[in-house]
Amino acid sequence: MSDDEPAEEGRVTAPMQAFESSEVTIGFIVLLIGLAIAFVLPLAF
């Protein structure tokens, strides 16, 4: 790879992107499901 090409000013990295509260809610639900699978489900059997 070469650094001869100019940097693209339009590129946005993930930590810089805005997110909505609905995306936070979905992420929290996915977290709860993952924790339930990892901890609660094994203890139930």
C-alpha cells in the first residue's frame, strides 16, 4: 500500500457517527439476551 493518495475527507469512522436512542435500546436488549444465554440458561439446567 502507498500513502501517495490523498486522504478522503468524507470518511467517517464508527465512533464518530451519531446514534439514536432506538439503536441503544436494541443494543441493550441484545445484551440482555446474551447475558441470559451465558448465565441464566446454564444455571437453569
